[in-house]
Amino acid sequence: MTAPLRVLVTGAAGQIGYSIVIRIADGTVFGKEQPVELVLLDVPQCTAILEGVVFELQDCALPTLYSVVAVTDEKSAFTGVDYAFLVGAMPRREGMERKDLLAANVKIFKSQGKALAEYAKPTTKVIVVGNPANTNAFIAAKYAAGKIPAKNFSAMTRLDHNRALAQLALKTGTTIGDVKNVIIWGNHSSTQFPDVTHATVKKNGSESDAYSAVGDNDFLQGAFIATVQKRGGVIIEKRKLSSAMSAAKAACDHIHDWHFGTKAGEFVSMAVPSDGSYGIPQGLVFSFPVTIDAASREWKIVQGLNFDDFAKGKIAATTKELEEERDDALKACDDANI
Ligand SMILES: NC(=O)c1ccc[n+]([C@@H]2O[C@H](COP(=O)([O-])OP(=O)(O)OC[C@H]3O[C@@H](n4cnc5c(N)ncnc54)[C@H](O)[C@@H]3O)[C@@H](O)[C@H]2O)c1
Ligand SMILES: O=C(O)C[C@H](O)C(=O)O
């Protein structure tokens, strides 16, 4: 039998947790031939809920679910982990920006960064979903440094990427499979830059660039960008809860592609520690277009894309916001006695 992968989901008693565990357990993320040892972490007050989730997973009778355990301490959670989905964190409510969560959530990621360093495999791959996701990933990577390389930490902008694909498909009357290579640059926040300059759309059997397929530059530089930037807030307004089904699906897409590689000729958006590409300050966890090699499971930032002045302005704004968040988070971590 193929050795099981040990996969941790934090915040497993929460909304996203409930949608994500089935996809990891049923082979959607790691394949139908890959057994998974699922570890579910939440706070001790959620013990009974976690137990309920474990019982339901058992009742699913899944051939790929080798084992499932519920835990409420970091040592049991992080020991020997191959992949970590860091979801557990407070969600925003109506009227808040994601960075308003920084003071409450950043301490979780300081503590979990240290726990990853102490207990997880040095090869562990981490996706941070809890908001503000980019900055939380920056903090987790910082506190795991020396044990786990920064390149193994990422934050989720795949939901924004999927939102951009869906908006382009809706606008052009095509389906998701016809649209590719949108890019989300920067922060998972309302300053992100959803960019379709390199996207293509297949319509009536022929592929064209997104600008030709849409034929409405004002839309692409206005309503399209605003819709993607503000989608999370609109979902909260409607549901009175933040996105969960779509967030869980996006996290699974992100880790699926990290594990299996991206398709030839396609890139995906992933927030990763900057290596200085496109002038983005080193170490900032910034969403870039990436390709992933299936054999090495290493991501590479797509190089050589050109920016016009419009794009340069958008990228500068999201970079500035991330630098400010980073500085606030570092201060909050210094103040936090963890
Ligand atoms: N990056 C994205 O695209 C994206 C998308 C949607 C939601 N989010 C974020 O994901 C996070 C979770 O959202 P949700 O809707 O599932 O929230 P939720 O409140 O339903 O669940 C969060 C869970 O995390 C748990 N938790 C809190 N502190 C913890 C800790 N230290 N260790 C382990 N578990 C802990 C809580 O007890 C709760 O069960 C929020 O921060 C939300 O803003 C991000
Ligand atoms: O918007 C939120 O606060 C939740 C999530 O980040 C989203 O984009 O849906």
C-alpha cells in the first residue's frame, strides 16, 4: 500500500472545516490511490463538534481515509504532518476589512509557526486560509524559519483566482474550462489586482485573449476588478457568514495543484514569499502567477510579464498594504507573550 499522507486541518469544527474535510478524505485532493491520515485541530471548547465531524467522516466509509483523529493541542496536531491546511482563525463580519482581524489572528499563526518548526516534517507544505491570509502566512513562515523553508508556506488567493475565472466565463458566455491564465496579484484583500492581460478565452472553437473575447475594456478595468476584489464582502452581506463552500474548494484546488503540478501552458495564482520578482520586496507573501512542477512539487513564479501604468499603480497599492500589514503583524507578535 502507498504510505499514507498525514494531513492537518485547523479550525476543523468551523464552516470551512466542514466543507473541506470530505474533499481531502475522499481523494479529490491527493488522488483516489493515496491514503490519508487526517488530523483535525480545533480549540478545546469545540471538542464535541470535532467528534461529530470525525463520526460523520467514519460514516462516509471512504476507501482513501486511512484514519481520522480529532485533537485540541498543537503537539498532537503538527507532529509528522506532510500538508497543513491552516484554516482556524476568526472570520470577519459585515463592515470589517480582513486586516481588522490581524490583532486577533496573528498570534495563532505565531504559535502555529513555532509548532510547525518543532513537530512537523521539514518538508511540510502549508496553505494559510485564515485571514488576513498573506500576512498570517508571513508570520507562520517567520516562526518556522530554520526548520521549514519559507518556500513551503503559502496563502490562499485561489478563491480570488476562481472568482475571476467565473466572472470572465459569465461575461463571455463560456464555461470555466474555456478560460485560463487569469492572475491575482498581491494581497487577499480589496487591494488585490485581478489581471486578465494574459488570460485567454475559448469561444466557438477558437482561443483569443480576454480583452478581444470580452470586447469591453471599461468592464475589465472597472466592474470586473471591483467584483472580484469585493466578492468576499458581498457574500458576508448576503449570507451573514463568510464564504465557506467556495473557500474550501479553492484550498483543495491549491493543494491539489501543489501536489500534482499545474497543467502545461497554464498558471494559477498562489501567494508565496517573494524572491524579489517584479520588484516585490523579498519575503513579502504576495500572490503571483505560478507554475508547479509535478516531479519536484516546487512552484516557480512566472517571469517576464509586462505591466502597463494601470497595472503598475494597482501593484504598488497592494504592495504598500502588505508592507503595512507585515509591520503591524511583527509589532503584534513582539507584544504577544506566546
Ligand atoms: N483566504 C481566503 O480566501 C478565505 C476565504 C474564506 C474564509 N477565510 C478565512 O478563514 C478563516 C476561517 O473561516 P470559517 O468561516 O471557517 O470560520 P469559523 O468561525 O466557522 O471557523 C473557525 C474555526 O477556527 C477555530 N479556531 C480558532 N482559533 C483556533 C486555533 N488557535 N487553533 C485551531 N482552531 C482554531 C474556531 O474554534 C472555529 O471552529 C477566517 O479567518 C476567514 O476569514 C479565508
Ligand atoms: O471576505 C472574507 O472575509 C472571507 C474570505 O476571505 C473571502 O474572500 O470570501
